[in-house]
Amino acid sequence: MADEADDWIFDSIALYRNLFMYDLQHGITAMDWTNNQNVCIATSSGSKHELAELHLPDKLLKTNQEEAGLIKNRDFHMNAGCYCPHRVACLRHVPKSRMIVTSSDTDTSKIQFWKLGSDDTDVIKNITTVENINSKGPAHITPVPGTSHMVFGSHLDNLCTVDSITGQITSKGLERSEKISSMGFTDKHTLICCCQHTGDLVTFDLREDSKKVKFGHTSNVSVDQKCFWTCTVTESGVYKLSSTGEIRKTEKFDWSHDVGCWFTELKTLSGINYLTINVLPRDEDIIYISGFDSNVYIYKLPIMCSAESHKESEMSKYFFKHEGHWQNTTIDNKNDQLTTVTHILHPWQQDVALSAATDGSLHAWQFNEVYDK
């Protein structure tokens, strides 16, 4: 097994433009960018939970490879950190601020605001806790574009907005009560929520006081098909991923049906909370998928004939697979225990990804474009 890992390390020289692998003391449960050079992570092991803001390796952030070769710094550096009273289920950065918001993995929907470190201190400090009066479970959190507001909630009927500056809470709960797996904005007013068990998309305008759904998109999933769904929201629409490896695309200006449906060879029967899908900002046909096993898979979506055809297309094999977590873990029975917890794509540095696994490994990587077939 050691020889196999050594061979992979040797092959990675050609596979990756950049690859940085680190083993943390505790497993990562959530992470988010705080700016183009730093990432905030939440870790947990037993009763010990921590938050930390890390500075990315300087070598990774250089676009000019000749200049990058002169930089010796290949390490993450801790800017600030603290202990946390609970295991973090969701972590989001408050845009244009030095604050983050977290939710716990308990049955409460409360969220906590934290102040990141500054020039005067390297301690992350808890500022305030906001309680959802209609508590049903761990809350998902997403920022409202162009404002200081955050939306949080676990179900459609307990969604709230909170002003991160004043702490004022406004209930936005809907008449429907499905559990949410993910949510995001296509613009500063339109919130999209993905229902975990059906894949239905629920859309509504934050400016409206009505609890009625602005528009609901039904996935037309068979009642016999037991699976779970998550999504990522872009300016052009929504990309959904199921635990059976199915990908669907819905466009912003036509929520009435899916414009594309593709199938992968991936399936998972457990770890549904780890399912993650992201699209490359420069090319939304490039899809990153993780949470099925210990790898991160990258696919290029085949072009559909037309939006009206509604044809399903079997996807070709992934064109790149990051398997560094599997190759370098110290877990003995890694097929049963090792899973990627999440991955995030750098919002400005093209093709740079961060991925984390249940064994505490944190990888920053950028695949070699020669393999982008």
C-alpha cells in the first residue's frame, strides 16, 4: 500500500499544477473563504471543537509559475483561532467584514456570530447568538448579496433573515415545511432552496411579505426513488446533485423544468450530509462533485441538443479525480471510513480547490490543464 501511495505522489507531479497536503489534528466539519487569501475552518474531535482562520500558501496564490517557483512558503499559517462550544455544521463568512456565522449540529436552529482576529489579537471571539424561535434542527446559512444580512433555517417554514450589524431578525418562513439541504441567491432578492428528500426547488423574493412560494420547481422524482438532493446556485441557474449520482440543471429564466439531466457512476448510501456540488466560475459546464467516497470528481457536462428536448444523457467518465485523501490517509479500513467532508472553489483564483476529509486531511490543489480533455 505504501508503494501505491509513493507511485501516486510521483504521478501527481504531472497531474497537478499545484498540490499541498496537510494533516490536521481534528477532522474538518465546515469551511468557507474569508477573502482571496484566507479560509476559515471548523474542526471537531469528540468533545473538542475549534475554529481557525488559515492563510493559504503564498506559492498557491501566484498565477505566474516562474514567480511561484521562487517562493518557498508552502504552508498554511494560522491567523486566528478559538475553542467552540459545539460541533459546527455550517460556516459562512459575512461578506465585506471580519465576521463569520456558524450553526451547530444539534437540534437547535440557533446561529452564532464570531469576530475574526485582528492586528491586536489572534483570538476569534463570539459576538452574539441568534435563536430561531421555530427550531427544528441544524441551520443552513447563506449571505444576502450586497447587504449585511444572512438567511438561516433548517426547513422552509423556519427561514429567517438577520442583520449582522444590528441583530434584527425577520421571519421569512413559508407555508411549506420540507427540510432544506442547501440554498443560495441568483440575485440579491431571489432565494433558491433545495428540498433534501425530493430535489424540489423553492423560489421566493425576500422583498415580499407573503409566506406563499413565489415559484416551486418540481423534480418529478419517482416516489420509489429514495435519494437525497443538494444544489449549488449560480447567477445563471441551479445545478442539483442526488445521492444516486444524478445531476440536473435548471436555468434562471425558466424554472418550469430541468434543461439538462445527466447520470454519473457515483452512488452513496450514507454520508448524505457530505454531498457537495460546485461549478467552475469561468466555465459552468465544469462540475466538481464530492461526498460519495474519499475523492473529488471533476466532470464536463455534455452539451444538450436543446432545452425543449429534455433528453437524459449518460455522462462520460470524469476527466479528473483528486484521490489524494485516499492515497495518503493513515486510516486502516479507508474504504468504509474515509469520506470527503466538503470542497470549495476559490472565487477568484481559477481552478484552485480546497478539499477536506473525515481523517483531518486538508488539501489545496489545482489540476494541470493538460488533463482538461
